[in-house]
Amino acid sequence: MFFKKRIIKKFRQKLKNIKIKEIESSKKEKEQIISILNHDIKTPILAQNQSLRLLLEGGFGLLNFEQKEIIKEIYSSNNFLLNVVLNSIYLTKHQNENPKLKIEKINLTKEILDCCESIKNLANEKQQRIIIKTNKKEDINLKADRNMIQKIFMNILSSSISSGFEKSNIEISIEENNDCVSFYTKNQSIYMTKEKLKTLFEEKNTKDFNQLGLNLNLNIAKQLINAHNWDIIAESKKNNSASFGFIAKK
């Protein structure tokens, strides 16, 4: 009996060692991915964007209308690619490090206003107007991780802008009721079935490059919302409107 227990104990220890090695190997692979994304992809894109900005600002001479339009298209594509790279880095680091929540009292109203200011250029490119609606006159507060809540706002809002129609409104609603706070964006976009909405939040490869950016945005938002134990809002209506956000218990 004693011999049998020793064998079982050794077997369990071997399994434990194998799992530790697998985790360490996976962690190293993810660190390599982060390094490649950071140095081999992100850095050249940033350098290209700087050159494109100088061209648009007339740093190398005046451009005619057609030249400006082409450079604007390249600049917009570069920014989209940069967003995909930055989200990939964030997602990989988040999964690799599994950071703990740093809960503090957050002024959601201020954070949303700051987010809108940071992302207004993206809305301007599509001639969209951002409208903020609230059921409270005073600021709304919530206990959350500041860095994560900022990322949630940015990813959801940028997803609403990118999937919304041109020359349309992007509505941001923030409401406080008895025991909960809700935040969601509403855009004017094509109707999506429940199955389609579900796939948008999944981490997966897709043949549609534009959907890849949307997938990464919403997948990260979903993971950060789940980390806070909040409920996700994801709706699409046949009147060509879609809503993304969360409901949090206070």
C-alpha cells in the first residue's frame, strides 16, 4: 500500500512538472509574439504615419487634391492596422500576465468625455456626430479598474464608429438606477443576427480584415467586462441600429 502511494505521488509530481513546463513554454511564445508586434510591426507603422502626416501638412511641398486624398486613404489604413497591432499586443499581454483588478472609484462621466475627445478624429473621418445621453444631472461614479474601464470605453466606442454608417449619429448612454450603472453605445448600422453578434466577441481569425479589427476590439472589451463580473450589452435591431456596452452592479 505504501509503495502504491509513492508511485501515485511521483506520477502526480511528474504531471505537475509537465504542466509547469507547458505554461512556461506558452508564456515565452507569447512574449516573443509581443516583441515581434512591438518592434517589427508597430514601430514601422508609427514611422510611416509620421511621414504621412508631414506630407499632408505640406512638409515636403504642396499637394494637389488627388494626392491628398490618396495619402489620407493610406494614413487611414495605417491607423486601422496600428489599432489591430495595439489590440493584439494588449490581448496577448493581458492573457500572459493575467493582471489583478485595481479597484477604485471612477468618475465614468469624465472618463467617457476624455474617451470621446481622444477618438473624435475617427468619427470625423466618417462624418459622424457623437451624442452623450444620461439620466443624471450630476456625474456618475462606479468602482472599477481605471485602465481597464478606459480600454473598454475606447474599444466599444471605436467599434461603434467603425461599424456605423457614414454621416450618422453615435449615441452614448450612461444611466444610473437603484443598484446598477449601464453604459452602451448605439449606432446606425446593418442588422446582425444573434449568432453574428456572438461571433463579434470571439477571439478568432477571420478572412474579413475589417471584421478582424472589430473582433479584437469587442473581444478585449468582453474579457475586461467579464473580469469585473459585469453583464455585456450586445443588441442589433432591424431598424438598422446596434448597441454595445455593459451593465454593472454598484
